[in-house]
Amino acid sequence: MKVPKSFKSISNAKPSVYKYPEMLKSDDNKKKEKVTVAVLSTTSKAQARKNRKEGKNPDEPATPVVKDTEMADETDKKEDDEEAKKE
């Protein structure tokens, strides 16, 4: 497209509108946090099969089971409240 030499454009916009975006800063100093890994039901079933083949006790879990202490505390509180209401 050819533009005539006498063509002028006036823009009242701020110069920041036409400014290039700033470069992203990489955070190499950040420490990576350890994420809790979800144990899938298929994984536990496969481990149970493997343990049965090896002759290990099926009652002992292959991976440690983590209890949710907050949930246990809440159920204890509910039981205490129910006992108090009965009395």
C-alpha cells in the first residue's frame, strides 16, 4: 500500500500504549516445594498384587497411610457434642 508523503497522523495516546512489554524475569533463586503425591487406587491394587505374588502379608500396606488429623479431631468433637446432648 502506498501512502502519500504529505500524510500525517496525530495520536493523543500515551506513549506507554505503544511501549514494548517488559521482559519476564526468571526466578532461579526460588526453592521448589515438595508436593504431596496422590496415591491412585490402581497403584495400590497393583502393589497389593505384587505383594501377594512375593508372599508378603496383605494386611500391611505397601505405602504408609497418612491420616488426616483434622478430620479425626472433628469427628471426636462431634461425638463429644452428641454425648453431652444425651446427658
